[in-house]
Amino acid sequence: MTCHDGSLLWMLTTQRPTERVPLLVHILKLVVEPNEHQLADIQRLNVTIPKLEQVTWDALSQFFGDSKPNEAKRPYLKELFKVAKMEEQSKRGEIGNDSFAYA
């Protein structure tokens, strides 16, 4: 894990649980943009969807292991990243705008 990954991990783990998903969605919206349209800080940190996904799983691994209700939330996070990856592909022109993400 790099220093920048540690920063993302810190942001995700220090927020109250009710703030984590909105924060993650906000970061995802910034990251799915093609590199030339990203904010300078996102470009500088070289944040990518796969990197953000890995940091998120690392940050939440203990949360998911704490209880069955928490574990039941894991599929929602998988779907969130699935949709983010498709949005990123769409913005890069790799898939058509008429593609569907089945979540």
C-alpha cells in the first residue's frame, strides 16, 4: 500500500459509518472521469477505480467480518464498483451509452 492508498484508507475509516458510502460515491464520481477531465489532485494521486476498490475492501474487511448483517452488505459494495467500472468504460468510449449495468 502506498502513502496515497493510506490516505484513502484513512478517509474511509475515519468517517462515521453513515458518511462512508456517500463519501465513496463522491470519490467514485471524481475517479470515473477520463484522466484529462479529472481534478488535478485526483490526477496527481493517480487514483483509479481498481485502486479505490482495493483500498475500500481493505478498509471494510473488519466491518464485514463483525456480524452477519454487516456481511450482508458486501454485495451492495460489489455492485457499486461494478456500476462505477461500467460508467468509467462508457466515459472512455469503450462501451456504448446504451449498455446496461445489471445490479
